[in-house]
Amino acid sequence: QVQLEESGGGLVQAGGSLRLSCAASGSIFSFNRMGWYRQAPGKQRELVATISSVGTTNYPDSVKGRFTISRDNAKNTMYLQMNSLKPEDTAVYYCRLRQGATYEYDFWGQGTQVTVSS
């Protein structure tokens, strides 16, 4: 089992920055993929960014150039630096870790609220 704990959410004005952290613990494989997802009220959960265990990243166009995902494998911690925040970035942000030969083991954190005021 893997436990994921997010931190760093909060209230920020538009144009501001926040950094989220996700600490992983438990039975973590060397080869895995981690990511951030978000869900706004009344909307489906969507991808924010992903990063492989060797640092390969992926972003949707909505956050590309504003958000940066990173990880510290020695600390089993993943980060999301969010700059130039917009009100539409308001959501609960979730940490996800997938591992296994076909990423069949899938774990989620409880989420952290990010609110961007206009």
C-alpha cells in the first residue's frame, strides 16, 4: 500500500503563486509515475501534470508555461509550482501515484484546496 499526503494549498490572489507538495510513503516501487490532478465544483477531475520516476513531464495546454512539476525521489516527494494563477485554477488538487508493470497499482491522496481570488 502507498499513502499520499498533499500540502501547500490555500487562498491566493490572481497572478500569485503557490507550491504544492505530495509526500508518499509505504511500498513505493522504483519505477512509477506521479501526477497532479484537479477537480473544480461541478466539473470532472482533470490532469494538471505528470512526472515519471526519471523526470519525464507532461502538461496540458491549460497550465503549460505556468505550472512546473518536479520530484525528489530520495524524499519520495513530488511538487507542483504554480505561477500566474488564475481564478479558473480554483479546485481541489489531488496527488496520484501509479506503479507496476502496467501501472495497475493506483493510489490517490485526499486532496488540497486551492482558491484563486480575482
